[in-house]
Amino acid sequence: MKHLGKNMILSIICKVIMIVTGLIVQKYVLSSFGSDINGLYSSITQFLTYLILLESGIGTASIQALYVPLAKSNWDSVSAVIAATKQQYEKICRWFLMLLVGLAFLIPCIVASQVDALTAGLLTFISGLSSVITYAFLGKYVILLTADNRIGIIYICDSVLTLLSCGLRLIAIYMNQSIIVVQSILVATAVIKSIIIFAYVKKHYKKLDLKAKPNNQAILQRWSVLVHQIAGLVVNHTDVTILTVASTLKNVSIYSVYNYIYSNIAAIINTTFSQAILATFGRLATGEQKTYNKVFKLFESFFYCILFAILSTALIMTIPFVSLYTASVADTNYILPSVALLFCICQMMNLVRVPALITINAYGWFKETKKGSIIEAVINLSVSLALLPVLGMQGLLIGTICSYLFRTQDVILFVYRKCKIGWMSLMKNLLLNFSGFLILTLAFFFWKPIIVTGWIDWMLKAVGIFVLSIVMLFLLNYVPRYKECNILAKKIYLKYEKRL
């Protein structure tokens, strides 16, 4: 548990740096290169995401396979799993590179009438090179550090290199360099990251033997994980692909601005409350079920309070943010409150299942839950394609909401049934926190929307709304359960007093 707090703090810092620098760079890309280039880059990113299917669940399956041998310091078993992972990633790297070249020829054909073919092709290839470097050199080490609860070093490395990359890309834009030069800087930072992580692992894992006999049996769960990944790609990444093919790059650009906000909010929450603590829950899952359930319920209550405070603030402050962010862009209208609302509901439906997904990952219940992920993908595609001709972008978002709604209740009920946890506490948590979210958004999104005059004004009002959200949700959670909360607070205080 000693790395838990540090990992969570580092993950928040890392994600905030990534979001802020990403927004800054995207703003200058929009103003310097226009909505078409910004939309093209978003489309390329989504197409590259499909190539990640080649990874076929190896990462998640390998992490899950490492929990027990790392807990027992069995380095022969650890080395065998990492050797198998290394072997598979080398195969993936070769296939990824071949498909990347093919994609570099395909995308210019799709956007031929909107962007120069050579620019589209080179941008595609350069954007995918970072993934090639990851599979060739970095992937196996990231898996080891994640499973061993040392993911903090990755967060530190990412934070520093992201700041460096942002500065260099802004300098390139200021010097009127092409979008190709601007994106090439990301490849250079990927190489630097690989060197740093390699040196760290070499120093701290002297017992690791990459030449050990690969234990491919240990990562057989990869195929069940792959089903989840395919479904996740369909649900989370088809909207941009559909808009690229069936609409314009300007609409893709509008979608990407709102998606950047909410996907990064989801990324912060997932990184902080999922990735950073997954190894801790993985270790707990090897112990008594009663202990796991107690920690799970405590975590779930805390998580929902923070989640709904963040989502309340996000929805209220989205339109003021977009109005400032796109003020210098005149080629299309980005102010769409209905899109902001639908994106927020999407992430709400998606993120309330995070505690349940952590449990599924901790216990390795991938095979048992893959059927629901397939149904989720089918719902998403069918509803989205049916509503696209009628509602456009909003129809795609409604399709995503419908699929999330099904899948979220599916995984939560599965985990509660499997772990033998009573579901009344869950219903109470969701009802109390959603009530607070509803009150706040009715007041400041629908009735009296927030108006801002500049970035400092926006930041001050965002902090104010977040503090108000936290206070309201804390009171809503505390007052009906003050006896339970007081008992818990006393237990935490006694534990802390003993350490002193």
C-alpha cells in the first residue's frame, strides 16, 4: 500500500500536465493550420487506435499474470511472463509497421478533397511511429512497473517529457514550421522515454532475465481481454471514424474539441482511481474476500462523491471554456450546449462502473464478462448508425449513451453478485450523488449559465464551482449516514494515531 498515495498524486499531476499542454498545442494548431488539419489529426489518431488491436490484450493479461509472482518475489516466473510479453510485442511491432504504411496510403484517399495527400500521408506515418517505438522497446517494461506498483516513475517521465514536447512544438509553430515537423517532435520524445525507462529497469530489476523461457500459458487470458478491447474501441472510437467518412473534417474538429475535454476528464479519473491503484487491488484480491469487499465499498463511496463533483464542474464550465478556446477560429461554430450535455452524460454512464472494472481486472474475470462487452458494441453501432442521418453528431453520442447504460449495469451487477456485496449501498450512493449533480447543473447550466470574460475569470469560477460541488456532495453523503461516517473517521484516526 506504500506506493498507493504517491502513485495517485503523480498520476493526477501527469494527467493535468498532459491535458493543459494538449489544449495549448491544439489551440495553436487550430489557429495556425485551421479546422481541417485539426480534424485530420483527430481522425488519424482514431484510425491508429484500431491498429492497437494488434496488441490483442497482451498488456492487461500480462499485468494480471504478474501479481502473484511479484508478491512472492518469484523472479523465475516474473522473467518467464516478461519474456513471453517481449516475444509477442516484437511480433506486433512488425505487423503494426506494415499496417501503418498501408494506413498512410489509405487516409489521403479518404480526405483527398480537403487536405493535401502528401501532408495526410506523412502525418499518418509520423503519428504512428511513437506506437512502433513503444511496442519495440518500451511495452514490456511499462507492464512490469505497472504490476509492481512502480508506475510512478512512468508518470514522472511522462510529465517531464510532455512539458518538453509542448515547448518544442510551440516553438516550431511560432517559427512557421509545417504540421509534419511539429508532430515529429513526439517521436523524438518517445525515443527519450524508452531510454530512461530502460535505464531505470536495468538498475532496479537486476534479477529480471529477458532471455528466460517464455511462459505463454500465463498470458492466455489475452484473447478474452481482446474481446473487451475490440468492444471498447467500437464504443469509444467509432464516432470520429464515422464522422470522417460520412461528414466533414470541420465536424470532426468540433467533435474532437468536446471529446478532448471529456475524454481527458475520463483519463484523469481512470489513471488516478484505476491504473494508479490497480496493483493494490490486485494484491488484495489474492487475500480474503471479506477484506476486499470492505475496502471496495469504502473506495466506491469516496469515488462517487469525487466523480459527480468533477462532472458537475465539467458540464457547467464546458461552454464558457469552448467559447474562449475557439474565439480565434472563424471557420465554424463550436458553441453547442447539446453536445456538451451529451458528452457529460456519456462519461457519467461510463465512469460509474470504474470500481467494478477495477475488481474485474484485479480478479482476472475477463472471460466471464466478455459477452456483455460484445452486446455493448452492437448496441453502440446499431443505435448510432440509425440516429446519424436524423440527429448527426448528437445521434452518435446518444448511441454511445445507450451502450454505456447497458454495459455499466451489466458489470456492476456481475461484480456485486460475484463478490456477494449488497447492492442497496450502491443505489444510495448513486441517488445521493446524482441529486447533487442535478441541483448544480439545473442552477448553473440550464437556469443561469456561467459567463466568463477571460481565462483567469474562467479558472476562478471553475475552482468556485468545484468547491461548491464538493461541499454539497459531501453534505449529501454525510448527513443521511453521519453515524456510519463518524465510525469510519474514528477508525482512520486510530490507525493514524498508532503510526505516530
